[in-house]
Amino acid sequence: MRSIDVSEAIDNARFGGFQWSIVALCALLLIVDGYDVFVAGTVLPTLIKEWGLSKPEAGALQAWALFGMMFGALVFGQLADRIGRRKGIAISFVMFTVATLFTGFANTPEQFKALRFLAGLGCGGLMPNVVALMNEYAPKRLRGTMVALMFSGYSVGGMVAAGLGIWMIPVLGWKPMFWAAAVPLLALPLILWRLPESLGFLIRSGRDVEARQVFAKLEAGKGLAAQDTLVFNETKGATASVAELFRHDRSLRTLMLWVAFFCCLLLVYLLSSWLPKVMQEAGYAEKASLLTLFSLNFGGMAGAIAGGWLGDRFGLPKVVIGYFAAATASIALIGFNPAPTVLFSLVFVAGATTIGTQILLYASVAQLYNMSVRSTGLGWASGVGRVGAIVGPTLGGVLLAREMPLQDSFLVFALPAALSTVAMLVFAFASRRASAPVQVAVVPGS
């Protein structure tokens, strides 16, 4: 009879086909999530014309989905620590796909806002839970890479939104862009059938038979015998409360991650909401302006995958600091309205170092907290980030309404990236101090 620690077993085993299926399913979920988030940016110029919106009004229109994401991240993050990742993911997925579908029937800004708020609730709840689930099934040596690879689906969703918008909006208008959300609902039975529950949650809940069935599908569980017992070293961990995030010498690191999340999501949603409109006002045609959104998300996908690989080898904090420094420079340079080739290259780098860095921040949070509070930690970090996401489109609308020079606007846009660089430097120093061995003084003759 053996007592098998499932976390240790997964860390030491090969990453097998069952785990690859989790990557694929979570990536599929995030493709839909990314589409839902970025579709609003593709239709925004059309809505401004059709409904006669001012730029601040358009920014506020975008903010309603982000309000929903903030509350969704806070509520569903803690809820999933109690009811399980799988249920939390399913509830979130159904909520935002159905709400997005019905957004296509909105005829007034008020209807649009209400439906986008509901969609945001689901989107906000999905992210922390898929990150937590993937983090628990990936070996520690591959954790950053696998979370980043899975999360690249978010950028793919943004590219799908931009690509569909280039073809669909001029021909069919903006409403079919939301009706397309009916298609992912067909995948719900597959997700419920194939997506496993967290092993740690099953063991902690006393569902040993289900835990054994799931563990047996992993490479680590191939030699599982009937008399073997599965254990999880955090089974009796702390309760899922926000206070726990500030214990065990994590206060400063928690706060610095929250600052980085706030600034990073401010940038992601500022750029995704306003970049096409800004490019149109700078003289680019509608299709060319939407191509900048495609380039932004393509950069996000490339940046996430490269960052995850680099993070597993050199440490996530170092990579995140470098990414934020590159974001500061690239966003500032976009405002100088360079030649198209240089512009698309800068937008690509900005996407890699904002959207891509957002994904690396989720992986950083998942590694900071233990399983019993991981979804709570991810939910609160994401929720604080959503405040920045709300500020981003609103700030963009106000600045553009003031008709600031393009160069000055993008210099302002680059400031949050600079602040994030400083916050992650502090996080890295605090992490190094927390992991340093304690020196015990020995008194001679004692």
C-alpha cells in the first residue's frame, strides 16, 4: 500500500495526452472568451456612428462589460474554491456566451450595456478558474509554458474577432458579430464531458473514487493499484478568504501583483477598445485600422508562448519586468505615427508585452498561492485588474475627446507600463527575500 501525493507525482511524471487535452479544452474556452472581449473594440467605430455617441460615451459603453468582469472574477474565483473548478467554468461559459448572443439584438445603448455587463460576469469568472485548473495539472517545470500556451487562445479569439470584423461589418453590420456566439455553445457538452475536476478539490472534498478515476488517466497514475491512497499535501489548507492572501510573508508581493494587474489590464483594454478608432482618425482605412487589432492580438499570442517558455527557464519575474519595459517603449513610439511597417511592428510588440504579460501575470499569481486559495488569489488579482480595465477605455475616451496630439496621448498611455515595471521589480526583490535561507547566529561557548 502506497500513499501517493498527487502534486508530487504530476511534477515528476511526463506531460501526457490527458493533460494535453486539458490544454486544448481550456484554450478553446479562452478563444471564445477572447472573442467576446475584443469583439466590442471591432464594432465600436460603427456604434459611434450609428448611435451618435461621443468618445466619452463610447468609452463608458465599453466599461459595462468590464464592470461585469470585475465582479465575475471576485465572485466566481471564491465560489469555485468551494464548488469546484469544473462547475465554476461551466457556469461562467454559459453566462457569457448567452449574454453575448443576445447583445446582437440590442437596439439601444442601455440594452447593450446591460447585456455586456452580464457577459462580463461570465468572462471574469472563467479566467481565474481555467488558469487554476491548468496550473494544477501541469508539472512545475512546465507550468509557465503550459499556462501561457493555453492562454494564447485568448489572443486567438481577439484575432478571430478582428478577422471577422474586417469581412463582416462592412457587409452585414455589427450585430452578426455577436450572433456568432451561438456557435461555441455547441461545444458545451464536450467541455462538460471531457474537462476534469481539480484533483486537489476532489481529494479535499472526500470524492476519492472520482479522484482515482481522474488520476489513472494521467501518466503519473499508470501504476495506480487498488490499495494505493491518494493524498494532496494542501488538503487541510487555509480557508478561501482574501485575508489569507496577505499571510505567510505575501503582503507586499500580493499588493505589487495587484498594481501590475491594474496597469496591465488598463493597457490591454485601452488599446483593444480605441486602437482601431485612433488609427482611423490618423488617416488609416477601416480595414487597415482593424488589422492593427489583429496585429495586437497576434503579438499577444506570440508574447505569451515565448514568455511562458522563458519564464520556466529564467523565472517569471525577470521576464515580466523585461516585457513591461518593452511595452513602455513600444506604446510611446506608436504615437510618433511611423511608417506602416514600423507601426504594425510596434503594435505587435505592444500586444506581446501587454496581452502576453497579462497571461504571465496570471501564471505568477497561480505560483504564489497554494491550491486552497489559488482561485481566490487569481480572482482578486483579476478583479483588481478589472478596475484598471474599466479605467482604460474611459481614460482613452476622455483623452481623445480633448483632441490631444497623438504623440502626447501615447506617452500618457505608456505611463502604466512604466509603473508596472517598477511594481514587478519590487515583487522580484520581495520574492528573493522571502525565499532566502534564514541565517541562524551561533554564539560561541553557548
